[in-house]
Amino acid sequence: MNLARKTMNAPALAAVYERAWRPTLFYLASGRTTGTDRHDAVSALRLSGPMKVLDVACGPGNFTRYLSGYLTKGGFVTGVDYSAPMLAKAAADNASPRVGYARGDARTLPFADGTFDAVCCFGALYLIPDPLVATREMIRVLAPGGRIAISTSYVEDNLFGSASSLAASLSGLRLFDRDIFPKLFDRAGLTEIDQRVHRFMQYVDATKPRSDQA
Ligand SMILES: C[S@@+](CC[C@H](N)C(=O)[O-])C[C@H]1O[C@@H](n2cnc3c(N)ncnc32)[C@H](O)[C@@H]1O
């Protein structure tokens, strides 16, 4: 297990992640606050009504419960993460009647095709050993007409980018160029693909078309 994965499995990180670690590191990486990221997540996923939502690599549930607040009766957000300490923290701090947590691997999501109306994965694909496999899994479990939104690392395709990628890979982190996720979404047949880059983070969202729109 590499350093990044070890860190995510540490109870000490789970204890400080939502209040200190995420706000600080993501602000440095993107110039954005958690509040802004949460607000944009709701609009990217077009949350409303009794939607079924999946939050992949949910950590301590810091987005999971927030997203559930935009759903009406019958709506539900499932958070999946492989880290037991993160899930314990999620259950302690971010429980709600419209939220549930499960332990699982983003690369083999334990859900049938087309289960969710919206699927997201924030701040985690750069930690997952097979990030493109995980992204395809998210698309698989998304229902036709549903929305997908991710946020992950971004690096420019130049010498500085190559050096940064090398340095990051030593600790188990991966940096992605501008094309990889929009191209993957396009090849999977997704539409309405939108990408925004903020410093070292990229935000990509898209729609899975209904069969009559494909
Ligand atoms: C930086 S946290 C992100 C938490 C939250 N989504 C956020 O945006 O703040 C990354 C999470 O990814 C989880 N993770 C990493 N690899 C995973 C995998 N293969 N399957 C499920 N979760 C994974 C880690 O356990 C950790 O909780």
C-alpha cells in the first residue's frame, strides 16, 4: 500500500479530514472553499426531488449528507468508501435518514447497472489505483438521463507538469491532464460534457443520455 492510501486509512486523518485537512489542502490546490465545491456539486448533479445519488469515495461523508439536503422524501444518497476509519467517522458525524454508507471499492461498485440518478466522486480519483476503471464503473451504475460529476487533480502538459507528476507518483498520487476525463466521457457516449480547471484541480460533469437520445 502506498503512502497516499496509508494516509487515507489512518484514523488520525479521518478525525481531522472534514474540518481541517480538506478545507486547507483543497483551498491551496484549487483556490476554492468547501462551501463553493458543495454548492457547485449540487448544480452539476442537478439535484432535486426523490433522486437516488451515489457518492463514490465519500470519505467521512462530508459531501454525502450535504447533498441529501437537496432531495425530497424518497430521495437517498449512498456513500461508498474503502477506508473503515473514514466510514466510522461518516456514521458518527454525517448520518441522516436520507443517507447510508457502505464499504466498497470504487473499481468494482456493488450496484447493478443504471441504479442511480446521479453519481459523483470528489477529490479521490488521483488516489485510486485504476482511476479510469473506477470512472467507467460510475458510468455503468448511472441511469440513463442521470448526471455524473467528478473533481480531481489537474496538471498542465508541459515540463513542469511532467516533473510534478513524477513527484506526485512517488507518494502514490496521480495527476491528470485536461483531456483524459472529457475524452473518456465522450467515448462512453455521455453528453453535455463540461470541464472547469481551477489551479491544480479539474471539475468535469456530464449527462448519460436516455436511449432515445443516444
Ligand atoms: C481525499 S478523500 C475525499 C473525500 C470526499 N469525497 C471529499 O471530496 O472531501 C479520498 C477518499 O477516497 C477513498 N478511496 C481511495 N481509493 C478508493 C477506492 N479504490 N475505493 C473506494 N474509496 C477509495 C479514501 O478512503 C478517502 O476516503
